[in-house]
Amino acid sequence: MFELQYFIIGIVQGFTEFLPISSSGHLVLVSELTSWQDQGLFTDVAVHTGTLLAVIIYLRSHMTSLIKSLLSFQPTQNDNLIKVIIATIPAVIVGFFIFDFVQLYFRDIKVVAVSSVVFAALLFLADHFKMKISSWENMTYVQAFIIGAFQILAFIPGASRAGVTITGARFLGFDRSSAAIFSMLLSIPLILASLILTSLDLISSAEVNTNLYKSLFAAIVACITALVSINIMMRIIQNSTFNIFITYRVLLGFILLYFYA
């Protein structure tokens, strides 16, 4: 049973991390539907490491470009890196003050259900009623900050970090692929920050349950699943809209409201 738990956690975390459907919301749902005991901080670190590795692999060309620009020591070459930093700042600052409060009072299945529907509607509006098309490389610093402000909404369970950043980018007129790529780039510093904070909690914890092999298994599953889900999403949006994800979120939200409201 524990092996199944780690397998499911890896799949859920990996498949939902970068899609606009809320990974935290699905993890809340898994905990509601099962009687599994908490997998522990070490496993949380492991699966996040798996998803981080997946997005770095997928965005390897973008990552190489950002690293080269950083090492060039030329301010004019660091434009895209600065955009990522600017867009990350709002969530880091706000998250420092509200993360524990949100986890304590808003981590509820009803909140997930309502958020799923509301933010799906916002994504629909952004995806269908903004005609201007632009690439994320042409993004201004102000636009990067606005997308970063949207990312603050991701602290609401069910909102989806990927979903709100893609929504913000689409409202500003960026094409679907650019919105998804920039959203994934923004996930990297936040996942790293989450890993650092969780690792500090792990080090200071009196009782550390590592479950090394099971956690490593979950991390591998999360990495593979994340790579698959990213490729599926990018192929879909290159020829279509975000409608399939929007429809899924609306249906999920109403089903959860029906059974848990």
C-alpha cells in the first residue's frame, strides 16, 4: 500500500505541477480520498526535485541561454533573466508573510473546488478574448511584474500557479506557447525556494522519516510524468486553446462541490 501511495504522489505531483489545473488542489483531493498517513518532508523534497529536474530538461535551451547571459557579465545580455527575477519577487515577498496562514485556513476541499471553477473562467476569458499576440522575449519589465503579481494568486489552493501565470500572460497578449514557457521558467526559482525551506524544516525536525528508496521512486515517477505532461500540454496549445484544461477544471470543481459541499 505504501508503494502505491508513493507512486500516486509521484504521478499527481508530476502530472499537475506544470499544467494549469493545480497540483496542490489535486494533492488535497488525494488526501481526502485516501486514508494514507503523511508521506513526510523528505518525500516532499524528493518529488519537487523530480519536477524541477523535468522542467530544466525540457527548457534546457532556455536555461543554457539564461546561464550564458548571466556569465557574460553584460547587463544588456541579462534581459530575460531579469524578467524572471522581477516576476518572482511578488510571490516570494507575499508568500513569506501569508504561506502559513493560507495552509492553515484555506487548505480545504471546498476552497479547491470553487477556486478551480473561478480561475478556469478567468483563464477562458484571457485565452479567448485577447487578440494581440507576442513572444515572451518581447516582454517588458512592467509586464513581467504584472505576471508575477498574478502568481500571488497561486497561494489559494486550487488556483494553480501555472494557471494564474498563464492567465496573466494571456491577458497581456502573449501567445500560448510563450505564456506556458514563461510560466515554467517562473516555476524554477519557486520550486528551488520551496526545496530550500522544506529542507531546512527537514534538518530541524526531531524525527526524520527519510523512506529513501520509496522517496527516490516517487521522485523518478514525478520527473517522468512531468516531462510527459509538459510535452502533451505544449503539443495541444500549439494547435489549439487551453479549453481542454479549462473544461477539466470546471468539471472537477463542480464534482467536488457536489460531493463535499
